[in-house]
Amino acid sequence: MGNRTSALLLFIVFILPGCTTGLIESSSGIEEPLLEGVECNGQVDLCSRSYDDVTFPETHNAFATHEDGIMYPASNHQTGLVSQWNAGVRAFMIDTHYENLNDESQGNVRLCHGDDDRGTSPCIYGGIDAVSWLSSLAALMEDAPNDVVTLLVENYVQPEHLAAVFLESGLTEHAFVHELNSPWPTLEQMIASEHPLVVFWEQSADINYPWIHDFLTHSWTTNFAEENPEDMNCDPLRGDPKQSVYHMNNWLSGPLGLSDPTRGDEANNPDFLVVRAKECWQQHGKRPTFVAVDWWEDGDVVEAVQTINSMNGWE
């Protein structure tokens, strides 16, 4: 999400300020288990695992695609949400901006790649209607009720506008709320409770929006946008390394520090991704929660994640 560390945000979808109807707290149980043999996120054995003991394939700037009319250097992928979803991606990084900085209204919220530091909205390089994109995600989730999904948002709009966009898209009803430092539930629990959506953001906690989770306190991330694969490591860059949820960022930078579209096969090579995940697992005592990539069509991040999830340890 841009070329800043503030690129990662993860929040849990929300409703109106001060309301919690429709949201499930992390301590909630389930009334009925899933049927025997049902797959969670494509694998039966993942159902009984806690959210933080599963690895999810993740697309960085998931919306910034050639298919969606955002071209390089503002793009990070060739194809958009539906293709990513059909391939098995279930975690998405997105950036929310106002299309026009002189009109900070809910109807002006877009998904655009960049920041507002130059006094101009990055939406001049292309943007996607936020409600439309999130509504498409909601529809995909309705057709795949046994999958847990994560959104990581780099947010540049007012919290109440972000909340309204999620409410309008139909995602709010799927929100799960995690209490800081409490155990994460299993995928089965989240799915059976009909709250399989987790969202983080990289902003301080807001008591008016307890379902919006501060990424820096609920999780952490490795470095990103290195020049070469050998420069990648598993050291925490930002966030709280005591937390069990973390992102293994895995994309390479090219000219001017932008994502390099010519090296996707190298960065996303499944053997390389598995080896790196094992290194992070060994260093931190648990598998990465997310493997985040650019140019997801190159290499095979989904295959790599399936391999990581099939492992019982890093050895």
C-alpha cells in the first residue's frame, strides 16, 4: 500500500458509532459445529486451527490492477478481485482515499494507490469505487461461507465514512471483533458464528469504533520492498512482535523504489516462499499469518501457502 510502512492496516468491519449489533466478540462461542469433512479456506484440517495458526495468501494493493484501469507505476497486479479470489487469495490490502481532497464526503471514498502528502489525491492515477469493490467482495463471501477473509486498510478518510462504506457494501454483518491479547478463535468458530471477516488498520484505537483494530497493537510486519530476495529477513519492522498475527511481506522494489513488475516470478517462486516462511517460523515460533505479494499472477503464492499450511513445524 504505497511505499510507506503505514501501508498496512487491518480493521474489523463496523457499524454505526456506539453500536455493536451484529458483531461477535472474540470470547463468543458457537452453537453448532460445521459438518464433518467441510473445508475451511480450502482445507479440512484448517477448521480446527485458530486464526493465528493459519497462513493466508495476501495481495498487496489488491485493487491496483491493470484490469481495473490502474496502470504501472501505480499498479501492483495484472488482474483484479475476482481472479484473485478464484485463485484462492483470502487476504487483501486496500487503500481508502477521497477522490478529491476538496470534497471529503462519504460518496467520494475511493480505492487509490498512494498518499496525500503532495496535497493531491492519488486517485488522479486511477481509482475504484470503494462501495462497488467491497460489495463485490461481500458477494464472493456469500458464495463461499466457509472461508475466513481479512482486509488490511491504509485509511485516509474519516472513520465514520469508512464505517458507512462498509455498512453500505454489506460487509458489516460479517465482522468479527478481537479483544487485544485474547486467544484467537478457530476458523470453524468464526465461520459457524457467521462472522468470518477480520479487518485491521494502522491507526490508533478509537473507542467509538472498537471493531476497527489498530494493526500496530494487534499484529506486526516484516520489512518490505527490498531490492533482492537475499535482502529479505524475518525481523519485525513495525507493530508488536509479541502478537501472534504477523505479515511476511514479500515483494521486490524496482526503479524509484516502486514495485518491480519484472521480478514477480522470482519473488513469488513457491519454493522460495516456503523456505522463507520456514525461516520466519523458526525465528518467531509460529508460521506467518499472511504471505503478502505483488504481481500475484507470477509464481504461485497460493501453492506456497497450501504447503505452509500442510506443515506441522518448520523442521
